[in-house]
Amino acid sequence: MGEPSGPPTAGSVSIVIPAHDEAATIARLLESLLDGAMPGEFEVIVVCNGCTDRTAEIARGLGVQVVELTEPSKAAALAHGDTQAQHFPRIYLDADIEVSAATVRALSMALDGTVIAAGPQRLLQADGASLLVRAYYAVWTRLPQVRAGLFGRGVVAVSAVGHERTRTLPAVMSDDLAMSEAFGPSERTVVADAVAVIRPPRNLRDLLRRRIRVTTGNAQLDQTGARSAEAKTSWGDLARIVRDEPRLAGCVPVFVGVALASRIVARRRVRAGDFSTWLRDDSSRGAGRSKTRRRRFLS
């Protein structure tokens, strides 16, 4: 365990993909990433952590490097992937999204020395999502910190200088928020020509599971003092959304209800010191490539 398998690629960009039981999504990601990539353009490393399914087998079959760890830990997978990666820019991908080779190139080109961290636009495809889920994301995608931050995109690209900045970050559940907060507004950017396709939960139960995990991780980050006030949602943020788009007034109570319910459960987890239980939604992982009408939110 812990040794890479599969053909190494020369590449000029290293891509690290932590994956825990992602047999339902890993092929979708790798196919979207490698379709259009030039031979040897990317060094792709899939770090399977604590997998009990066919994630590693599927990834190997698509010709990328695979590392298997026994511990089901995203933080450990990211750290180990870094030890295997050889190049910069370095890009970290969640295994349940879709990105293209063109997006990877656009993110890499955005790292110009002044900008040392970059993320893509989000394309949320709410295929089959309930009305309550869509109402929640209609508000969430319009929050100023969500629009400006690198978190919640499933992709973060860093230069060598940016990597040094993040190398000593604490291992927290909200790793993408911690990474986003490590950079000032002038050091990070959201690239207009880069897009990550993200599938949100399809039902309220799975949305709550995701938000409880995120809220617990945010509280953990607060304990380190690494989350700024600008990264938190205020009543003023919600008021401005309604002022600018009055049609969303009915969505705000849904957003607030989900946030409050998540906070109540998260507080119990924080008091118990439980920062390891990883609640994830499986409904989004079964969404596939639906041909039905799609609800999309771009941010």
C-alpha cells in the first residue's frame, strides 16, 4: 500500500485526486479530464483512501497513476498525493466533479506570479433535485463569499509559491475553505474560462448531511483562527440578495432553515470533538448524465 501503480506521465501539471469509494464517479471525472488532453500533458495521481469498492481498478483502467492508502482520510490522501506529484502548477480535484483539459489549462495560465491560487466557475447541475434543494442553492450561489472564494468548487490550483503557503495548513474537514482563506483577494482568482461541473444533493436529507459536515468543518477552522469574518454569512448578505432579486425572498427561509438545522447538529459534534465523521451525500453521485431538463446555477 502507498506505492503508485499505473504508467507515470511526464506532464507539466500535476493533478492530485483524493478518492474514497468513488467507483460511481471516478470514470466520469477522468474521462472528462483526459478527453482533449495531449499525451503526457498532465501527471494525474488518484489517491484511493480506505476504498472498499472498485475505485482503484477503474482509475488504473483509464491509465493514470493510482496510490492506495488504508486510511479513509482526505487530508492523508492530499498529503500523500503531494509526495508523489512532481510538477507545478498543482491542481487538487474532488473525485465527484467534472472538469475538462481546457479548464486545467485555463487555471494553470491564471497563475501568473501575482495570482498564486485559482479556482473555476461552478456549474451546479441540479438534475432531479427537489424544490427545497434548488431554493437553498439559489441563495447560496449568490452569497458574496461564495462567489469570491475558492471553496465549494471541487478544484483548487496553486503555483509553487501558493503550494508553500498551503503546505503547513491545519488538517481540517473544510480543507478547501482553509486553502481559500490562506490567500488574499489579490492572490487568488476565479477564472472565467474555467468551469467545474458540480452535482449538488438531490434531496433535503442529503443536503443536510453535507451542510452538517461543512458547518462542523467551519467550526473546526474557527478554532484555529483561520476563518475571516468575510467568509461568514451575515443577515446583511441575505437582505442584499432579496433587495437585488426580490423573487428569491421565498428561498431565503429555506436557506436559513437548513443553516440553523445544520448548526444545531454541528454544535453537538464540535462539543464531542468529532471532526472525523465524514457525512456525504450519495444522491448526487447517482445523478449521472441525465438527458432530462437540467437546472443550472453558475457562480
